[in-house]
Amino acid sequence: MTISGREKAAVLLAALSPELRQQVLARLGELGQQLRERLAALEQRPPNQELVRAVTGELQLALHAAEPPAGPHVNLVGAALKARAAYGRPEPAQAVGIDQPSSAAGGTGTGDLPSLIRSIQAVDPRDVVKVLMDESPGAIAIVLQLLDPSYAARIIAELSPELAAAVSQRLLLRRPAPQTLVTQILRTVVARLHAQRTPADGPANERFLWLAQAVRRMAAPARVSLLRTLAQRSPELAENLRKLVYRIEDLVNVPDRVLRRVIQKLDARTLAAVLSSADPLVKSRVFRVLPERVRNVVEQALTTETFDEQTVAAGVERLVETICSLEERGEEVLTHS
């Protein structure tokens, strides 16, 4: 059943006390008179409780959506409202919050929350930050309150100090959100993560790997030209392809002269982070061309430090950037038969 905005307003007003209802109507002028007529009709035929709950829940969603986003993008709450309108499935205004973790584990209307949460926590927190960083603190808090605390902490650590403080404040206030809002926000986050990530499996990934192998076998000028042209058309696709084209294992086949040029662009700690997860053959190849002083520093770092996944990934990315830069200057780093 679809009702107009004025009919919804009348349903809400009917739920108020007579005194408060009159105060609201007195402020609405001509609209107030129209609503009085609709209220009189409701007295003759009261709305059922399902309709009252649905209209009340819609008001709660609108109140949550009133907070403006931190950046220029369409906010998550607004997207949730649009999705809810598209699905046309009013639900009771049951709340989900960090004081009610069991709500996320099951129950009417929340059955897909666990799978949505798992989908979010399966990706790098930095990718989640890219989706959330332009959202309002309230919307971010709605997402974080249902995630594993350690995972949520990694996301907060990546936010700007001002945004992190605002999000933390809302988390501490523990303001529950309607379950419909929570579910639709998490669906929107998962959809955005899916849209920005590198394909992880299936035919799309097979196409990426096939193309990467083909690009690796090109001469350096053709390889550089293709990646540059692709970056102009689709920066994200070009970046994902570049990560598959250039690999740390390539250092084994790089001539000493070129390998030294690559290594010179990396500081000792970054090089240690890269080698911490590298094949022993790669380590041996790199150590063979390192100056003794640098080799001692790198060996000490590998012995005394533990590099987390994020640090290693950053080091490998820096290595890839260095190789790309050299190839753009005419140096052929990848040498394949």
C-alpha cells in the first residue's frame, strides 16, 4: 500500500499526545488545516500498527540521513534511503547498535548482516577507508560499530585525526540505528568495495592473468605505451594490471647494472620489508649486488624486525613504481625469453 506524504504526516501526528499534536499543527498554517482534515478521517478509520511502525521507521531513517556527509560524494545513509524506497519493503523500526551485538547475528530483517560484515572484513582496511572517508562520522560509526574491534581500529587509524575523533565520539555515544538503515548501508559499502577491487576469482581474474602474461612478454617500449594509454582510459584497471605485470621475482633475471639502479631507489628498511616475504633465490640475488654497508643494515633489519602485511605491501608497491619508472626512461627491466 502506497500513501502520500500528508497521509504519513497525519499518521505520525495521530501518535502524539493531543497537546503536542495541537502545538505542531499550529505551526503549519494552511498545511496544518489540511492535516486536521486527514486526522479527522483517521479517527473514523484508525491506521493499523504495521503502517504506524513503517511510517515511524521511515522517519527514523530520515533523521539519520539529515547529517551531511564529510565530502562531496552521495552519503551512505542517502543511498540506503534510496535503496529502501526501491525495494519498497517497510520494516519495523528495530534498532541495531553496539549495545545489541546479537541483532547482527540473526533475527527478522538482519539475516544477511553477518555475511555483509564478513564481506567487508575480508578486504584490506585501507580499501574500506577509501569507501568511507568522504562519509559523515555518523554513517562511518554505523559501519564500524558492527565490525570486529581490531579491524575497526585499523580503519580509524587510517582516517584523518579530525574525522577519527568525530567517529570515535559517535561510537562512544552508542546511538543505535534502525536495522533497515544498517543493512542497506552495509550493502552499499559491500557494493562499492566490489566495484573498486581487483577481481579475486572467476573468469574476470583469468582475463587479468592472461593479459598480464601477454604484457610481460612485450618489449619495454610497447609495454610502457600500453600501460600509459590504459591509465588514461581507466586508471584503476591500469594499476591492477601493473601489479600483475611487475613482480618481485623479476629481480632474479635483472642484469646487475639494472638491479643496482632499482635497489638504489629504495631505502634499506623498505628493501628489508620487500625481502622479508621474498623467495630465498631473490634474496640471494639482491644481496649479491648490495654494497657491504647496506647489506649489513638490511640483514640486521631482517633479523631484528617483524614486518606486517601493510609494510610489506607498501615496499613491494614502491619497488613496482621504481621498475615502472626505469622502463619509462628506456631501461628494459623485464627480460623474458
